[in-house]
Amino acid sequence: MTVKDALAEAQQKMDKAIELWTVYIEARPDDPRGYHERGGAYSQLGDRRAIADAKKACKMGYQPSCDVLAKIH
């Protein structure tokens, strides 16, 4: 497996994680963990939507997301 193949595989896994966490959020929009976890997957891809998810989870009182935001701001 080449590095390019490994990176493509990793991206596919993160895309799938984002898809699954989005389904979770749709089913449980009041659970901040979904936003936190999806944000983590976005972060792995360098996607700025990670910040929006972290902010949402933090506003919902999820301290791990607040901690993440404190580290980047």
C-alpha cells in the first residue's frame, strides 16, 4: 500500500465517521457528544466545520468541547 492509498483510506474512514455522527445528531440533536465526535472527525480532515461543532457542543455544556476550544483560541 502506498502512502497515497493509506491517506485515501483514512479520508474514507473519516468521511464515514462524519456520516454516522450526522445520523446520530439527527436522531439525538440534544446530545452534545454527537457534535463533539463529529467535530473530531472534521478536525482530522482539517475541516473548519470542526470548530462549529465544538462551539455547539460547548454551548450545550459539554466540557470536553469547551476544553478543545480553549486550546485553539
